[in-house]
Amino acid sequence: MDNVSTPMPITSTTLEKMTPKETHNFLIENGLENFLPMFIDMDGIKLMKLFEIKNKAPQFYYMLIKDKWDQMNQEAKDQSHSRKLPTSMAQFLQLTVILDKLADRFSSK
């Protein structure tokens, strides 16, 4: 018998209580550690709003992600190259796939 576990749903109640530090830990646990500069000021409520936008207006959601991605990469170019930030299209797709999976687990109930 195949023992595939389904990810736990993410509820608005859980997200509303998350501090920025808890939100960053949550993002790291879900594979977004390389993209944390994009989420520097993100708390649970902002993450919940992002998931709501994805569910209600996907095109706008992807525009927001792309704008934030471009901003992160521009800031990396403006600063010294001491830290390596993700910049490739493959990394952008990795970011969107992980965020999409998280958003799909979100339930406003």
C-alpha cells in the first residue's frame, strides 16, 4: 500500500497569528529559503492576502510575484554581489510552483 501523505491545509486562523519570523520559518520549511529577500516584510496576514489574490485573481497574483521578483533582482544588481540571489527563469518557476502549492492548500474557512 502506498503511503502518500497529503499536505495539511493552511487556514486563515493559522496565518493570522503568524509573526514575520514565524512566516519566514514557514516559508523556509516549504522550500522558499532562497527567496526570502522577496518576503522580508511578510507576516501571516500578508501571506494570507497573497493566497486570496491567487485564488480570486490569478493574473494579478502572477503580476505581483513577477514585480517582486524583478525588484529583488534589481536590488541585487545595485548592491555588491556578496550574496547570491536566484535570478534565472528556472528559479522563478520554482518560486511560483512552491507558492502555488502553498496557495492551493490555503482555506479561508
